[in-house]
Amino acid sequence: MFLTKQHLVMARTLGVAIVALSLGACATYKDEFAGINSRLDQLDTKVQGAAQSAESANQSAQQANQRLDQIESRVQKLETAPRRVPRG
């Protein structure tokens, strides 16, 4: 079966259309990946901020616990000290 010139033109046109659609799909995927990467970057920034806030809160809590420990030892000394008789 011999291909006529019309068949060759049609085959070439279909080939070009397929290539164009394939490249168009790649561009769409590139856009989707770019959007996903942008969202991941935003989430990463938020997670890093949350981690820094958590670390700061942890340090504050440790300092507060140290102060409470100091106060507790003072309170225990006062509770175990002998009672003073009021004057009067």
C-alpha cells in the first residue's frame, strides 16, 4: 500500500499535534510541581517558625521551673522552722 502525499501530510500533522500536546502536558506538570513546591516551601517556613517558638517556650518553662524549685526550698525551710511566739 502506497502512501499518497495527502496521507503523508496528514501523518505529519498528527505527529506534530501529538508532540505539541505532549509538550503542553509537560508545561502543565511543571506548573503543578511549581505550585506544590511553593506550598511545601511555605509549610517548611511555618514549621521552622513553630520549632523556634517551641524551643523558646521550652527555655522559658525551664527557667520558670528553676525559679519554682528555688522558692520551694525556701517554703520548706519556713515550714520546718520552729514557730515563733507572738509578742504581746
